[in-house]
Amino acid sequence: MNFQKPLPFYMKEKMFCQPIKTSLLKTKKTNILVVRDDYLEGGTKQRAAIPFLNKLKEEGIEEFVYASPFSGFAQIALSISSKEAKVSSTIFSSLDNMGLVSSYTKIASKNSKIISCKDLQEAERLSDFYQKSKKNCLKIPLGFNHPLFIDFLKKELKEQLKLIGNFNRIWLPVGSGTLAKTFKDILPNKHIVCVNIRVIEDEDYRIRHIIKWKTHLITRLRRSLKQPVN
């Protein structure tokens, strides 16, 4: 099932993020609507990343820096969006559990400069040093957890949710927690089920924060993304 609707005003400069595509799954007890933002190269965050980068570019930022876990999908969103915004991007990405560059990082390398690190902690430390040594350079927090980005994301999600209509429950994958927190803000009365895909450690404060939500359930995958799939 595909929906067509004009893009919000702040996205018209780049006809890059199309209205959502959905797939309807019917069961005996309920209907499940799957939002197919996997059709976007940079996923859901791509919808807000382009206007976010463009706005900061107008304010004089020339290069964006990001520290990423090897399985982090936001590195792809940054790579795709920085190409569209015509700005430079440098990604400090951790190696996978085999000590290799991940497939996600390889995709991001098409448009971004990649610096491989042994783990996320090293990526954060080196990216901080890099950003401080450069002029007109901004480091984007993990998962694009930046106030301006979240503002753009809220506007975009509200527009797209109008196309879906009423629903009782929403399931979200949780990596850094940025998407989950944004959905919680715009859908305060909805039951949100957060599935921890274990991109970052379970003890990380961002994951612990979501677990504390009293009205929202968080489950976790049995296997970490750091483990190979047989």
C-alpha cells in the first residue's frame, strides 16, 4: 500500500525523501502496518538529516563529524545526507567483532571520509579531538541526538503519521534511543514497544533511560549485533 502526499515545506528544497510506503499484514486478531522506511537509503533519520545539515550549513558549518558503532545505521544517513547538502562528513566508525570494517561503514564510505577505530569509546575520543582541531566543524551526537535535528524529525514524523491514521500500538527498534524518544514526545498517549537491538551496551545511560519509562515496554534481542549470525 503506497501513499502519496506533497512533502512538508522544509523538505521541498530536495525532493529526496518520499512519502512513506507501507505493507499491510493481516492476522486473525489484528492488522499490522509495516512502515517501509528501509526504502530510503539512509532510513527514517534521512528524512530530517537533510534539512538539519542544510540549516547548519547556512550558519557556517562546513564539515560534520560523527562517532559510530559499526552497526549504527545513522552513519549511512549522514553519508547520504551530506552528499545531498554538499558538505563534508567524517565518520569515526568502530570495527566489528571480527576486527573488520562493517558493511554499513562500507556504504557510508561512498560519500564520507572513514576513520576506523577499535571500539565506540575510541571513536568518540578521536572524533572529539578531530572536531576541536578543525574550524567550522560540528560533531553530531550519537543517533543524531541534537535538538535541531529532533525538531525537524518531529515535524516530518507528524506529517507522515497523518497518512497512517489511527493505531493502538507502535513497535520501534532502539539503537541510540533518538527515534524512540522522539516518538514518545509526539505520541504521548500511545503504547510504544521498544525493541533493543543492542547497537550499544545494555548498561549505556541512553538504554537505561528508556527502560525507566513506566508505560513503555522494552525487549531485547537474544543475540547482540556484535555476534555473528549463523
